[in-house]
Amino acid sequence: QVQVVESGGGLVQAGDSLTLSCAASGRTVSTRGMAWFRQNPGKERELVAAIWWIEGNTYYADSVKGRFTVSRDYAKKLVYLQMNTLKPEDTAVYYCAAAKEYSDYGGSAIKDPGEYDYWGQGTQVTVSS
């Protein structure tokens, strides 16, 4: 199993920056990728950014491309989401997730929450205008 814990959410103003952290533990060697999702009440959970553990390749949703940066410290099993130029529409609960163990992590499947077996508790990000 893999355990995931997020931290770093908060209340900021539009244009501000915020960094979320995610600590993974357990059998992380069996999961190829990590991702950040976000969700608002009544809305579907959407992929924000993803990163492959070993290769370091990244993926971003169009809505955050150029503003958000996902990175990882492979040795420490930490994943970060640096969020710059935040907008009110970025307000959501942000979740860190670990991909299913031993899965072929890639393609459009990374956008599917069902491809992730391990989730953090979520951290609220609120951007005021």
C-alpha cells in the first residue's frame, strides 16, 4: 500500500502564489506516477497536474499550464505543486493521488480518478478576488 498526505493549502488573494506538498510513503516503488486533482462541490474531480516518479515527465491541464509547476523529490518521496498567479477559479479542494500499483501509467488514462488507488485527505485552496 501507499500512503499519501497533503499540506500547504490556505486562503490567498488573486495573483498570489502557493505551494502544496505531498508526502508519499509505503510501497511507492510499485506506483509509477503521482498527480494533483482538484474538486469543488457538485463538480467532478479534475486532474490538475501529474508527474512520473522515475522519468520526471509532467502533464498539466490546459487551465493551469504556464502557472502551475509539479515537481518531485524522488529520494524523499515528496511531490510539490507550485501555484503561481492564482485565480479565483483555482479555488477547490486539492488532492494528491498515487497511481495504481503496477499499472501502465500514461495516456489519457491519467485523467481518470479511477486510475489512482491512494488519495490524500485533501487541502483547501481558496483564492479571493
